[in-house]
Amino acid sequence: MVDATTGKKMSKSEGGLISVSDIPKDMVGKIMAIPDGFIRGMFKLCTERDMNWIDEHDDDMNTNPYEYKKELAKELVRMYHGEKEASKALDEWEKVFSNKEMPSEIETVSGVHQIVTSVIVGIMNISNTEAKRLLDQGAIKVDGFVVKDWGYRLKEGDVVQIGPKTFRKIK
């Protein structure tokens, strides 16, 4: 499949692959990030939905793509991971990305990182310059508040958010 917005193929090398072996939360995130124009095709090619259902909802998919992306995500995760995991993953996605709440589970980082830039460099595997750029752009939050101070000292229990998807708790 080709991404109509970029002209690039949907593949692992281009970052657009949704694998059946992805964990449920990653599957949901990737599906919610697809271009709106892919929804119908993915229902048709990737799910067990009846073509009559797809045809009946075609106009709705164009006018309310967000709801149909959620439906698609739930359907695909259900197919490969079960109903319970599908509901859990979609609920978590809505909690974090729609409601702007903290994830239920956050990976911890040991207390050796005392300054926020060190944590960013360690987590993201990027240079200090790139970490400082993220800080300057307001892409870093500590406990829900934007941090722009390069020397900001973290304490045990702080939750660092880098961009919309990456969360770490200081141990």
C-alpha cells in the first residue's frame, strides 16, 4: 500500500508497517496514525468485516474518520490479540492521547540521571544538541509541566514525557 499523503510505501523501513506481531498498544497507535483515506481499504483488505458493512459505512468513514479509525484499531487488535486486549489498548490510547492523561504503565529509569537533558539523551539515544532542541521547543514535560531549563534536576518519582508518546518515571 502507498501512503497517499507522502507517496511512500507503507513498510517497515518507512515506519508505516502495522505488523500482526505488534503489541496491542503499538498496533492501536499505528492504526490511529494512518491517513484517513486508508480506512476503507484497511477494513476491506485487513479485517473480516463484511463488504456490505464497509459499503454502508463508506460515507461515514469520510465524514467521521476518527471514530472509524478507533473501530478499525479495535477490530484488528481483536483479531490478533483478543477482545479484552483490544478494549484495553484502545482505552489506554484514548486515555493518553485524547484525554492527555498519564499512561497506566510507565517504564522506569534509574536515578543515575539527575539532569533532564541526560535523561532525554539516554532514553532517545540522541545527542545533547538534539535533546536541548527538544527542550527549547517545549517537547519535554516533567509531571505534566513543560520544562525548558537545560539544567532542570529530576527527583525520584518524576515522570518525564518526551513528545506525545515517550514516558519514563525516575527511580
